[in-house]
Amino acid sequence: MTTQAIIEVAIGAALLVGGIVVYRRNSGGERQGSQSAVLMFVAAALLVVHGLGLMSYRPSAAELEQAQ
């Protein structure tokens, strides 16, 4: 895992924790959640998935054979 990937995963984890804090904050008895917290969750998920390399393109054996 590269340094950049570790930083991406760490920032994603920080955004996830921040989203939980924002979502759980009591905002005057409102029953609805925070839209900014949900956006933080989405950004955290994207950063973690990309940092772990799950978005990397890995060609199949058939594609590699066809490219030769």
C-alpha cells in the first residue's frame, strides 16, 4: 500500500467519524438527519474504496490474450 493510499484511507475514516458526529448531534429535537452528514458518508466511502484499490482496472485473461 502506497503512502497516498494510506492517506486516502485515513481521510476517508476521518470523514466517516465526522459524519457520525454531525449526524448524531442533537439539533433541537428534529427527527430528520443531516444532509451534510450523508454527503460526508458518501465522500468517505469513495475515498476508502479508491484508497484500497477497489476501483483499479484489472483486465481478464481473455482481454490480455486479445491485446497481444
